[in-house]
Amino acid sequence: MTPDRVVGLFRQHAGTIALEEAGPMLSNVIEELARLLSESHDNLPEETFERLIRIGGVLYREGNSQYQAKSDVDAIMRRSSRS
């Protein structure tokens, strides 16, 4: 399978995800990736494991950024509703 084919599968799957599910889904995907990596660590070449950890790090940073942005907006909305 080629990388282009895999990206096509990503794109196809992404089209099935409702926008409102994306935030919570990212958290679930990070947890699922962590579980898969913990279960398969001994069976993966170290280089592959490290590459998947980097991918997980990017997903985690994106999820954390989205969470922080939502928290910031919620705080602003609470302050403005008190005014």
C-alpha cells in the first residue's frame, strides 16, 4: 500500500466524522493509540515505535491546544455574562 493510498483512506474516514465529534474523538484516538503502542511495543522495531510516538505527540499537542482554546473561550464568555 502506498502513502497516497493511506492518505486517501484517512480522507475517506475523515469525511464520515461529524464536526461536533472531532474534539472528543481526538481524545479517544490519542487513548487508542497509546493503548495500541503499549500492547505492541515489544513487537515493533524501535524506529517505528519512535515514529508513532512522534505522531502521538502531535495529536496530543493539537488536542491540548483545542482544549485550551475552548477553556479560554468559556472563561471569556463567563466573564462577559457577568457584565
